[in-house]
Amino acid sequence: MSKENLARAVVVAFFLPLVSQAIAQSAQQKASPACCSIVVAALEAVSHIHPGMSRAEVEEVFVVDGGLIIRDKTRYSLRDCHSIKVEITFDRDKQAPGVIGAPKDTVKAVDRPYLEYPIAD
């Protein structure tokens, strides 16, 4: 191999990974805002749920997910994306007996949000 070809090979070997990395980062930055906006909105929505908040307030942003639900711990999905879910533990409103969640039940604890296919009854 001539000195000229060797020099070209060294330049290509040095710059190719840098160029590839720059292209990959550029592609990620372009895709990131559009595909991540719903995730950011979901994380913000979950972060606003706090102990003492009523079930009615939670249900302004989230809907009860399908499947078997109990009053003390309810699985919700985000209204805008039913694949983003969170489980919330409630203290029961003593004035509203029954198995179905009452609007005045209060949040006791909030689990981390997660992804799951929607459940239909």
C-alpha cells in the first residue's frame, strides 16, 4: 500500500465514526420531540397526582382501565394515550359504601407509570 493510500485509510478510519455518530445524534434530536411529547405529558400528569387528591380530580386526566378493578387500588390509563398507565391506591370515602370507586375517595399512593396494551372488557 502506498503512503498516499495509507494516509487516506487513516483519515477515513478516524473520521467515519465521528461522522456516523453526528448523523445518529442528529436523527435522534429530530425524532425526539415528536415521539416523546406524549411521554413527557404523561409524566407531568402523574407528577401532579398527590395524596389527598380526590378520585374525581384524578379522573379529569385519567380514565379507569378495563379489566378487574377494585376500589382500593385502581388502574388508570391516560385519556390521550391508553397505553400509558398508572395504579393509584385510594382511601375510601366513608360516606359512600360500595365496591365502585366514589368521587370523594382520596389518593393514598401513586405507583410509577408504565406501558401496557389497552385492556378492553
